[in-house]
Amino acid sequence: MKFWPQLKQVPAHLNLLEDLRAQLAKDLGIELMEVPNQNLLEWLNKWLEANLYKIDLAQLLYRIDLEILSAERPQEIAEKILEREAQKVIFRAQYSGRI
């Protein structure tokens, strides 16, 4: 993962972690307050494990703009989701001139 570590190093005043939380909430179809401020990878992994049987994984990955992943563990899927969402947030911030 290259964007997720990069996002964690951006100065706090840019609020990119908050943008990432908002992006996750939007794409997962949940409320922002359900997404924690810390330990996002651990939380996302647990969220996937708890909700994998309730959601259409193919539809979720389509919304996030990831290829369909077959036979991958929730941990691997969580890493790829977080990486893609971080990439979206960073690109948006770059193109808007925030970073």
C-alpha cells in the first residue's frame, strides 16, 4: 500500500483522515459516526467480517472502484479498500490544491 501510509503523514490541519472516514462511510453505506477516528484498517477488517454475508461484495467493490477479488480474506480486502479510498482522498486534495 502506498497511499494509505502517505495519508497518515499529511499534516492534521488538512483533515484528510476525516475525508477518508467520510469516503468510507459513503461507499459502505453507513453513517459517518460508525467509522472510527483511529485504527481504520482493523475496524474495516472487523466490519467486513461481520457484514460480508449481508452485503453484495461485488457491488461494494464496484462502488469503491476495485476489481472483483476472488478467494481473498477480509483482511486483504480491507487493505485494498483502504488503499483505494486513501488514493481517492489524496487525488481529490491534490487536484483541489489542498496539498
